[in-house]
Amino acid sequence: MADLSHFKINDKWPAKDPGVLQLYSFPTPNGVKVSIALEEMGIPYEAHTVTLSDADVKSPEFLSLNPNNKIPAIIDPNGPDGAPVTLFESGAILLYLAEKSGKLHGSNAAEKAQISQWLMFQMGGLGPMFGQLGFFYKFAGSQWEDKRPQQRYIDEAKRLLGVLDGVLEGKTWIAGDYSIADIAIAPWLRALDFYEAKEVVGFADHKNAAAYLERFLERPAVAKGLLIPPREPS
């Protein structure tokens, strides 16, 4: 049995089964990437609800695992060298899990490169830009009199949707077979509902992207992973 007692995060979120991967997360678009991947890959894990409140993400316990105070983060007690591995940043975690499981990251170097490319598209573009859209369209920024920042992110969200819609023409998934790139991208498309921004960015006009999201949401592992961890700690 692995011993995780020396990890400070265990003081606040104790592991019930320290022999399996420990996930510290919240069901945001970035958070559910990891729970969906774990479900798709069949990797045993234990999920801990880390709310977005300062009491959680800025606690000494969580900062000991992720000094950038963002979910998700993991401890894998069964690292590649037999020692525990800790990771934060959802993209890095997806790459690690794909390597660990041998799943959802292509079967050769060329496929892996294409999948990684679209993963980076989400990490560097789709996620940050949609997140800013949410701030300026639904949350605090929506109250600002100056609407130029809001329009900037509406326009950029439209542009990125157009890129995605064009690439998906005639495709089921973004980079060949279903992969970690899809697990990264689709939750951010789903977030447009939460931001109440589908209409303003013309999501319905992007038929390929809309059908892609529907296919993604029909997967059983996705349906389960979207609810993990629960919003309220057990």
C-alpha cells in the first residue's frame, strides 16, 4: 500500500485508498478533462472536491501540490519509476495519463504530434479566450460600460469556433480517432451554455462543432466524468 501521508494535501483531503491515483478537482471545463480521461482510460482513482474558494485553492495544503492555486491536480502513487508523481495543469495531466495508459494519444509519432497540436490549441486558445468571454459576457466584466473588451472576446470566440468548425468538416473527432484532444476541447464548447453565450457567438451556425459536442456528450464515460468530483464535498 502506498503511503501518501507525507504529502501535505493529505491533511485536508485525506486519501481513503492511497493505492490509487488521487484527483483534486472541481467540475469546471478544465477539471472535468481529467475525470473524463480517467473514466475513458479505466484508471482507478479517488476524487476530492476542491472548491474554487480561497479557503480551498489558496490553502497551504493545496498550494503544496499546485503553487499556481488552480484545479485540477493529481498524485499518482504508481509513477513510472515506482515513486509517486504529482502534477498540475490539465494539459500536462492528460499527456501523462495517455502515456501511462497507452490510450487516447495515437499509435505512432505522427498521430501523437497531431493530437498534441490540438491539445495545445485548446490550452493556449480556446480555453483562455472562452474563459475571458465568460468574464466579460456573463460575470463582473459584463457590467463595465466600456464594451470593447467584451466585443474583443466575442469576436475571438467566433474566430476560434470557425477554425474548429472548418477542421471538423467530414471528421468525427478533431485528430483522427477519439483522443485527449477531444477531451480537452469539448468541455469548453459545453461551457458556452454556462456562460449563456451560445447565441452571441453563433454556435448554432457552426454545424460541425455543434454535432461534435453532441457526439462527445453521448459517451458514457463523459456523462460520468462531467459529474466528478461533486460540487459539494462528501
